[in-house]
Amino acid sequence: MPRELINAGIAGVGAYVPDHVVTNEDLEIIVDTSSEWIISRSGIRERRIAPPEMASSDFAVIAANEAIAGAGISAEEIDLVIVATNTPDTIFPATACLVQDRIGAKKAGAFDLAAGCSGFMYALIVGSQFVSAGSCRNVLVIGAENLSKILNWKDRRTCVLFGDGAGAAVIRPAAPGSGILSHKLYADGSGGKFLNLPAGGSRLPASHETVDNNLHYIHMKGRDIFKFAVRATVRASAEVLGAAGIKLSEVDYFIPHQANVRIIEAAAKRLRLPAEKVLINVDRYGNTSTASIPIALTEAVRAGRIKKGDHLLMVGFGAGLTWAAAVLKW
Ligand SMILES: CC(C)(COP(=O)(O)OP(=O)(O)OC[C@H]1O[C@@H](n2cnc3c(N)ncnc32)[C@H](O)[C@@H]1OP(=O)(O)O)[C@@H](O)C(=O)NCCC(=O)NCCS
């Protein structure tokens, strides 16, 4: 007889951003841009940039330890570590294995997950399957990024938009009727060309030529991504809310991927979600990719904004193209 599925919920969250603040005015000195342009097109005022010696696993470990403490468990109780990242410390071994070792999750399996900026939502949903199936009790999911290392600081179309940071969550069984109520993963690989890092993989291995041609940096067609992001966020939100049987008016907090205030506001407007329900931090951190949703969630939890029973609508989108959404009852 098939086992009954267990509800999976978030038991603890954590986040970390580097101390060093880079303002738009700082960027005016290094590229041909203006603070006014950056704010009017993206809503970003400043971002955090990691020191050269820090890698993604260093952020991940700090965010993870906060999430583990928040969940009231020890690292040895973790069964699985999933790190979603576009900037792993190395291509292999997986950053998740480095984190697993450093936090002392001695009994856990560990792997990385690549789904562009949707990575945290993908990891949350994938991780929740192990909890729902009863094969894991505690799953640690992390979004960690060191994007400053893959930005071309001479390309004003990209370098002003991104920042560094990490966020984490511990997933474990939740009471019936609470936790993740619905979720969905989406992909459209035909849009892969709009946002990518061309070299360093098996298609275009690292060479002097790839370095000379700036092919180890983020390349992006901003306009195409913008249109996709708004459409994907609205469509995914409607689908997961419908699947959960939750009305838009019952959503307490909308936690979208933080890429651009205009994308967030356009999606919220189409969903008729009022500003006080929309969590925004892209103005302070820029686009931290897989880290943006867990950082926003952690800040709201730390501030005591999210109460038991609140409905959260979380939506990510990014390179792939990928997008993913979930409705949670806290
Ligand atoms: C990138 C983005 C802010 C650009 O805004 P936009 O209104 O679409 O602007 P465009 O790309 O059309 O560029 C308009 C002009 O501004 C210029 N420009 C681009 N970046 C600039 C900058 N930092 N400072 C000043 N001018 C800039 C462009 O060169 C272009 O000039 P041109 O017309 O002379 O060529 C916007 O498209 C966006 O946010 N897209 C989504 C990106 C995203 O979210 N990516 C991550 C997904 S996870």
C-alpha cells in the first residue's frame, strides 16, 4: 500500500550578506552609468560585495548555521544538504559537500542544484519531496552566490544589477494543513540564450581566447528577461494558488525573486497584491540570484513580520529559462 505523503514545512531560516556596501555612486566611478539610471530602471540603490578571499560556501555555512539554530536541531540531524548556486566554489566537488563537511552534517547526503536564479525555489521543492515521502526528516536547502566574481565590471548592462549573499532554510515535516500547500517547477530551455555564462564548461572550455573575449562573465539580454520574468511570475502565482485553493486576498506575503523593483511591482500589480504584502530588498542587495528569496524571508522572520498561519506566495525565475513557485502556510 502506498504510504501517505507527509506535509513539509520550513522550520528555520538564515541569511548572510557581506559587510562591504557598494553604492550606485561607487559604480559611477568605474563604469559609464548614473545612480539615477540604475534606480529608475531597477530600483537598486546598493549591493553587498564579497572580499576576494570569500567563496559561496563561506556564505552558505553562515546562513546554514542560523537556519539550523532556528529549527532547534543539531547539524547531525540533517539528512540532506542541497545548495542551489550559479557560483559554486569549484565545478566539482559540489559546494553542498563543502558545506556538509563544515557544518558537521555527518549523516547527510549533499548535492548542488543548478536552476539559475530559480535555484532556491527548485531546491525547496526538491528537498520537500524527500520530507513528504518520509525518506528524510530534516533537509537543509541553501541559495548562495558570489556573483561579483562572474561579473564583468566593465559591462554596465550587468555589473550594476547583481550582488552577493546567501540564504538557507531547514525543511521538515509540518502539521497537516500547513507547510508547503502547493508547488510547481517550470522550464523553457529555448530561452537559455538570454542569460548565460558562455565559457568554462564542456562546450567552450577555458582558454586564453575565452578569457580575452570575456566569456567567463554573465551575459544577459535584459529586455527579453524582463518580459519573461513578469509573465512567468504572474502565471506561476495563479497556478500554485489555484492548486492550493488559496485566493489572492488570502496571501499575507508575496516573496518574489529580487531582480528588479519594476518586475516585482508589475507582477504585484497584475496580481492585485497591495504593496504592504510584497517583500522587497533588491534596493539594498541587488539581485543575489538564488539567495534573494531566502534572504527576504529571513529578514521578515527576524523582524517578526511572519506569523503562524500566514500564507506565503514565493516565486523564482531565472536562467534556463526556469521558474518555480510555491504556496506555504507558515
Ligand atoms: C537590465 C534592465 C534594467 C535594463 O533596462 P531597460 O529599460 O530594458 O534598458 P535597455 O536594456 O533597453 O537599455 C536602454 C539603454 O540604457 C543603456 N544602459 C544599460 N545599462 C546601463 C547603465 N548601467 N547605465 C546607464 N545606461 C545603461 C543601454 O546601453 C541602452 O542604451 P542604448 O539604447 O543607447 O543602447 C532591464 O531590462 C531588466 O531589469 N531586465 C531584467 C534583468 C534581470 O532581471 N536579470 C536577472 C534575471 S534572474
